[in-house]
Amino acid sequence: MPTINQKQINQSLNIVNTILEATEHFQGLVKKKEKNQAIFIFGSIVDGIQALNQNGYINSTHQNLSEKLEKNLLLIAKNIENDKSTKILEITQFSFIPNLKKLQLLFEENNQLNKEKKQIKIGVYGIQNPLLYYPQPRIDAMIRESEKQNTILYFFGDNDVNFSEKMIDAVFYQNGKKKQATVPFPDVINNTSGKKTHIGRKLLRTVPFTNYFHVGNKISLPERLIQTRNKYVKLLVPFQLCRSKKNILNFLERNNKVVFKHLEANRGENIYFVTKKKHRYILLDQKKENILVAEEFEKWLDDVILKEKGSYIIQKYIHTRTKNNEPYHIRSHVQKNESGKWQITYIYPRIGNKKSNLSNISTEGRIEDFYEFLINEYGEKQGKKFAEDIWELSIDVAWNLDKLYGMAIDELGLDFAIDDKGKIWMHEANNGPQTAFHEDQRAVNTIGYAKYIYKNGIVHSLSANSIYQKNQFNSQTSNLSTRHQPDKKLLGLIVSNIAQITPLQNALISSAEMENIDLCLIRPNDIDFENLLIRGHFYDREDQEWKSSISSYPDIILDELKAKDNEHLKFVYEELEDIPFINSWSNQIVNIPELYQQLEKNEKLAPLLPNYARVKKIRDVFHWVNKYQSTKLILETESEVMYVNQLQNNKFELITRKKTQVFSEFQLTQYFQKILIEKRVIVKANNYDFPRKQFNLHLIKDINTSKWNIVDAIFQDMNSRNELLHTNQISILNPNENQIDIDEFDSIKSALMEYSELTATAIQDYYSTLPLNELEITFQISKDKEIAISNISPSGPAYTLNPEQYAELIIKLGKQLISSNEVF
């Protein structure tokens, strides 16, 4: 019998899988009586069986099955000629497919057997070689375990990769000796880097990774939990990013004891505790305590916390101490094991010195047994209950986070604590937990899971890989020239299509040129994910048209498309997530009732807000219409607005942007059941007096000064209850518009700006992890000059009547974001 290699097995298995798929399609065509198409597919099935025979493997090992499959095909062909579809289906269902599946099973068993015998090559990869920063006990434990599990570890970094040859310059250990050699790409890679590089992305598309996504720092994980409305948000301790003294002092007003943590803090470094007592602040840096007056505290904020904007978070202090008044938290180290399942590798309490607020063991702390600690602290019954809850939470949280990051995480360190009221909190989650006390246990799962990934052929790729569009840009096959301007930053404007230049695009190009910034348009299919390049569309003023060139990814993005919530375009935003977005907001993030509840807490804003409620059932709409006669409906995630007015004879008028219709109550109920089901909808009372005026204020933030600048103020004269009837919008700030009395706006401008800034602060405080850089607020002004808030959009308006001012401010903001290196 000839020697069979792994390549033959893989080829044969792939052919059988393809034949099975074709046969299922063939059955469907036979059932539909589509004879011509069925004959065509049958021909490809016959070609597949012939390819199996030519491969050599089926004849040499499974001759009997080969003969049965050929007899099945002859019978099927005969019945196709006689047009006997029932007999064809009988042969395929009860003979041909079962024989194919027997063959498939044999190939899979042989494939698995070969993989079991093979010494698997595991790459341990980082931006730098992990041997330069991994602790020696971890390296030793991994090497020992790799030998036990018949694998070999190759340590390498970005500079060691040669893609053209598919080779790496690796360091490895053999018979206890450290060696270095150039070897082929490994079978699987254990990624130790928390940052994504060009090399790492290309490797991911070539070799299976055990893990790719990292949950990030203390701000990026909560942000993702909030954006996805994950149920475990409730475990997080309330916090916000430190951007200004104002938002810090406001947070301290609500929480008189707080913790400041640097986003990259570990081992108790760069962590400060502050207690506010009237006009004094008690500052504790590990064991050193200082009492500061307001001026001294604000100077400390400038010198330490705000020295690098956005580098610290402020967090509510949660009292988690033992009966002996020692600070503690419970570290749960979870990993995926050799079966690909999450398990707890090691769980233990980390207890700090009672003179400190830190429970980190690097600051004179200790560890204890998990169960004994909880029973000693809370008694046997309650201690066991807490142990069960934290154990269960560890696995559940790990599984949920893994799901959020595309099932591409392999280990996590989760920190839990129980406050003095018995509530369990999660302080943080990180990918590279300290494992000084259990390196051997960790190594078992690290190596075991790498083997599992290889043996099961699991590929954790960027989500874009699995949903490439058919016409996706490929720079390798493109004839376009490459645009390279190293002296300029590149602003990418995400659009749906390339058409004639718009006034806004023209204004953006002019402002970008003045600020020495290059600008291009990018469509979703213009991204080459494999090579991290784009087909950028740059405006040629001489020819007055957009011209395409190959370019690197932009330095910053302005999202005109605003399609983050579109499932079909999600891959675009995930691919570009490491690039700063000028505005990160989308309709999906904004929960209007929650937002209004926050605004109601401000005594100046509360009187300006409309009556509103979430629609839970269709009858809620009719209740509001009966109460107010006119009601505004908002489909939050789609930014769609409609009005319902009660007419005589129990009729209802429904006004949308497209048309006006009159319904009976039954007809309107049926209509709502079609369009409102499973959508986030709120109702607002539309009971303002008329006529009245309306001003739409569009604002953009200056992040260096934290001040808001007006892009535009749009005027509408409201003579009826339905805003959708009003198409005549006038820009007060546009010098070409002079049809209205600007002095009238100037008289209330300061009040509108004050309300806008208060609203922006309230939004930012509530959605603390998502920077607010753009805002549109609609104010309605009665004939008695009373001001009311009609609508709030943190994602900005759909369009602007003052493109020059918008372009100037947005380019300025983009430059600030690039220079501050804040990735939002």
C-alpha cells in the first residue's frame, strides 16, 4: 500500500465535504422538478468522485466504499434518464449519502490520528520576543508542559517574521538547551501582545491564533459592555474618564469618597484615594496621607490626574474590607482548557495591609484559600453562597466577554469583591493576569488550548474575514498607484458612495488643506483587510473629480455613514476600531428615557423637558393621544419621527416624513404592530402652544478648552403641531440668510448655550466612557419667550446648512484628537 500523507487526507476530506454539499443541493433541485439544473449539479458530483479516485487515497484504503459509491451514481444516472425523481431521492437519501458519510468519518479519524502523532509547533508571539518580558518561572513552566504534551514552543516577535518565505527567526528550547533558528511558520500561535500591529494582523490571517482580542484597559471593556447593553454592566463600579476638573468635581459631589486609577495601573501603582469633607480633601497615596484645601487639590488634579488628559479614571470607592479591616479582592484566573471550555485555573483572595486601601499583594499583602477565607469572613452558610456565586460568575463573565470579542480570548483575570451590604462587584478584567503562584497550572491550559485550536482547525480571524464582500478591494490585483504623503496626516471620510462633490465635502477639503491634512473618501468595500490598505478617493481640483489611489489606513476618521449599528457593515467599524473617530456616537447607544432621567436631575433643565415615556405596548400610544390629542413618536435606533393626532369620529392622523394618512383605531393598531414590534420607541406629548419658534443648535467641542462652539443655529417658524410639515429652515449664522431678525436670537443665545452645555455635561457624566464631541439640541420658544427642549441628538444632525463653519471646527477637532493620541 502506498504511503499516505497528511496532505492527501486533507484533500480527500475536503472533496467529500464538497460532494455532500452538492448532493444536498441536488436533492433540492430534484424535489423542485428542476431537471436541467439537477443534471448540471449531478455532473459536478460525478467529477468529485473521480477526483477522489485520482487522489489515490480512496482506492488504496476503502475500495469497497468506492465501488458502492460508483454503483450509486450509475443507478442515479439511470433514473435521471427515466425521469424517476422519487427513486433518485431514495437512492441519494438511503445509499449514496450514508456511504459518503462513512467515508467522511474514516477520513476525519485518520486526520485526527495524524494530528495526535505530530509534534505541534506553538508560536509564542509578541510585538517583541516574549522572552524579553515574560517572567522566568512562566517560561520554565511553559517549556516543561510543552514537552509533556508533545509540543515545541517557538518564541518570536514582529521583527522576526518573514512573510515572503513564511519563516520566523525563533528562539526555542530542546533537551534543556536554548537554541535559535529560522523555522517555518508555527501550526498555532499564542498571542501575548495586547496591541494590534500590522505584522500581528497579517499573521492572524495566515496562522490560527489561540487569542487575538484583548479586553483592553480600565475604560475600553466597560465601554464595550455599555455599548452592547451587556447584563454584566451592573457588576461594574460607577466611574468616568477624567477629562476636566469640572467633571471630576461633579463626580466628587455625588460620591464623596473616590479612587483615581491610571488606565495602565498595575501592582498598586498610580492609584490614589480621595475623601471629600466639606471644603477639604483627604488624599491617600498608598500609605501616605495629605489633607488639601480646594486650591491645593485642584492644583494636584492639574499636575497629576490631568497632566495627560484621559489617562486616569475616577471611580466610586467601594468599601471591601475584612473583619480585621484589611482591604481585599478576589482574583479569579479563568482559562480555556484542552477541550476549549472555560474553567477556573486558580481563585484566591488577595489581602492588603490594613494601613493601606490597596489589596495588591505587591504592597505587603498576602493570599489565602478561597473557601476558607469566605467562610471565616461571612460564616459557613453565607460564605459558601458567596463562593458559589463568584465561581459561577467567573465562568459566566468569561463566556460573555469572550462572546463580545468574537470568541477570541483564551484567559482572563477577573477581580471581584463583596461590599459591606453583601453586593458583589467586579473591579476589572484583564488578559494578562499575574500567575506567580500557579504558573504550572496555567501552562497546562495554555498548551492544552493551543493543541485544541490546532487539532480542531479553529481560526480566530478578524470578523471581516468571514464576511468579505464579493467586490472587496484587493490591492494586490489593483493597477492603482500608491499615494504616500508622510508629511501629512490622513483624514478618512466614510461614505456610502462616491458621487459629485458635495458642499460639505468641498468645505472639508478646503479646511483640511489649510491645516496640512490630506482627505479621502472611503466606502465599506474600499478596505483591503489582508494588507491593511485602502482604496482612497482623493479630489482632483483640476479635473473636478474624485480619483482613486492605494493608501494606508487613515490617521483619523469622520463617519458620514454612521452605520455602526448595521449588522452588515459591523466588520468595517471593527477593522478600524484602533483609529480615532471624531464622533463615536450612534443611535443605538442613546437611550432617550434614561437620558431624560439624568437631565431631570438638573434643576435648570428639568422644567424644559417634555413629557415622555417608553412604548411598551401599542395601547400606550393611544393612551397618550387621548390625553394630549397630539403625540410625537420616536423610533430611537432609526432616528425616525412620526406624529399621531386625534381627529373627530374616532379617526387618527399619522404624519411621517413621506406622507400623511388617516386611520381608524383598528387600522392604526395593525399598522403599529407591523412597524413598532421589537423597536425602541418613545412617545412625547406634543402639547406646546402655537405659533412658536424653533432653534436647532449644532455644537462641536474644543477638547483642549472643553468649550462648545456653535456650528450652526437653524430657525423654523412653527405654525402647527407637526415639525415634519416645516421644510423652510434658515441658518442664522449663514451670512447669505437675512430673512429673520438675528437680534431676536442674540437675546436668547446665552440662555440656549447655557442649557446646551448643561445638557452636554449631563450626557457626558452619564455615558462617561464615550466621549461627546458633537451635539444637536432642538429648542422651542413660545410667543412669551419661554424655552423648552424638544429633541437631543448626541450623534449630531443629519446635515448642516453652514458647511464652512462645520468643516473648520471638525478639522480642528480632528487635529486635537490626533495630537492628544486619545483613541475613542
